[in-house]
Amino acid sequence: MALQRDALAQHKRVRASLQRRNAGHATDQGFTKSHRLVMDFEHRKKATLAVKEQIEETKEKFENLARFVKANS
């Protein structure tokens, strides 16, 4: 009976270890498994790049206006 208890305890430890490892893998793959999350990420990435471009264009316009004002004052 004692041997069976020890074997059962060992199996429970192995099972708990496997469950912890599997839970970790499930959370690691959460982002790539979700098509919506990937699509949202790509959309936000494109939007961020567009905003950065707009910022650069605005900076160039400001520099041109500043030069114009400096030249004409």
C-alpha cells in the first residue's frame, strides 16, 4: 500500500509539472493564435507609421515657414 501511495504522489507531481509547463505555453502562444489581435496589431502599426510621417511633414513645413519668416523680417 505504501508503494502505491508513493507512486501516486510521484504521478501527481509529474502531472502538476506538466500542467504548469502547458499553461506557460498556452499564454506564450496567445497573441499569435488570435487572428483579431494580429490584425489589430498590424492596423495600429500602419496607423503609427502614418502619424510619424505626418509629424515629419509638419516639421518640414514648420522649418520652411521659419526660414521664410526669418528671410522676410
